[in-house]
Amino acid sequence: PCSFPCNGKFTEKQRQVYNAVYDASRAVMKAVKPGVSWVDMHKLAERTTLEALVAMGVVKGDVDAMMAVRLGAVFMPHGLGHFMGVDTHDVGGYPEGVERSSEPGLKSLRTARTLENRMVLTIEPGLYFINVLLDAALQNPAQSCFLVREVIDTFRGTGGVRIEDDIIITEDGMELMTQVPRTVEEIETIMVEGRAQHQPLPQAQQKQQ
């Protein structure tokens, strides 16, 4: 999945959130290779997102301290990605000897394995503003000290953004299989072009007949 603005144009808030997720996905892409921990990649996505949230004024303080109290899971409660193969969400994430974390966010990971050559996975960080998670964090002194309530409130109701890309781990990095518009500029451009070539839906054509 990928989050596009339905009217073809990002608002400033949508742009900020989207770019935070995009930067997280690209940070992971630069870091993945055989021998790297998938758990560490999830944490890298969280860190990148938290750094963006600091720049947006949504949170304040030291990012290392935020990571220590699992603040990233408030905004990205899901796992970073999953294996692909025979099934869309393939098996093999937790073979014997690989333990699932009990920590927020990390417990949602579909695998905690070390990456190997020729593994096929998704990279799909997200950034969400979910009321029940935000409210719980605001009631938690260990996390609320980092949250800027008045700014967070301006993002409530916006939902969130997720970007999913499919990759193959190679001997020295990764190969990106997803070839679609990804940057804000690319998405806005392709949606303008699409409107210029608009074709009515089949059901709309039937009504006109």
C-alpha cells in the first residue's frame, strides 16, 4: 500500500507526514544487507520518524530517550515489513531459536531474523495519529514529557501514512522491485497526468447508456 491524496495534492501536514515515512523507508533501504538485524531496521525506521516529528514540532527532546521508552510505537504500532514468497505474508519469521519481543511495536514484527542473501521482504514504515494510542501516551509520564499536545491535536483525525516497497536482499545490499511514483512531486505529477486522461468508471458509462 501507499498513501496518496485523493484530490491529487498534498496539504502541508500531509506532505510532512508523507516525507517522514518516505525518509524512514529510504534509510532502511540504505542499511539493509546480509548480516543486519531486522529488529534494528525497525528501530532505524522509528528513529528516522521520531527525528522528523521533532522537526515538525510534534515531539520534543532527546530522540535516544524517546527510543528508550518506545515512543516510536505510539506513531508506528505495526511491524516494519514481512517476508514474501509462496504467500503474500510468508512463513518463516520465527524459526526455532528466534524469539519475539514483548515490547510495543517490536512485538508486531513478523520476523526478528538476521537478513540473508536472497530473502524477499517488504519495507513498509508508517506514521499514524491514532487517538487511543496518543491518549494513552499522554497519560504515561515516561512518554508524555516528549509530546507537544497542542501540535498533536492539530494532526488528530488525519489518519496516517504508510509506504510499502518490495525488496530482495542481495550480497551487498538490496534490489528494489517496486517501481512506482514515490516522492511527493512524482505522485502529484502522475495524478495531474491521470486526470488529463480521465476515463469514466464502467458503472458510470452504463448509467449514461
